Amino acid sequence: MGKFVKVAETGEIPPGKTKLVIVNEERIALYNVDGSFYATADTCTHAEASLAEGTLEGEVIECPRHGAKFNVKTGRVLTLPAVVPVKTYAVRVEGSDILVEVEEG
């Protein structure tokens, strides 16, 4: 089990937007889906591209490099060329703080 770490505040990420954060050298993409926050690994599983730089539509992030799409809630691959899901992180909101669960160490 990991620990929850504050990574941002809710006002930093408007609905439909993303934000890159780095925790313990892990690049994590945060997403605001209609006021609910989700987090995945930032790097597309198909190619070295930042998902935080992609386009978020609803709960789907599109990789800016080759167009692979992932569900930000589950990490599931929705379109090729990616075939491997993206890692997801548990997210908690406490007041205006966004916390993400990361492995300790």
C-alpha cells in the first residue's frame, strides 16, 4: 500500500484540462473530468509521449503523438496503436487539495 501525497489544488486544473506532476521521479498526468479528478502514468504505453499534453474529451485522453486513446478512470486502451493499458493512481480530494497515492520510497 502506498501513501497519499498532495500534488496540486483543484483550482489549478479546470474541467476538461490536464496537468503534469512529478512525484518521486514518477511522471503523473492529472485529469479533471467534470469536477472529478483522475490520475494515470503520464507516458503513453505505445510511444514516449506525454499524455498530459494530449486532448481530454470526457473521460478519454488522446495521446498527442500517434492518437492512441485511453480511459483516464480505468487506464484501459480504447484505440490503437496502443495495446497496453496505462497505469492508474488512486486520487483523493481533501478540501481543495488533490492527493495521489504513490508507492512509498
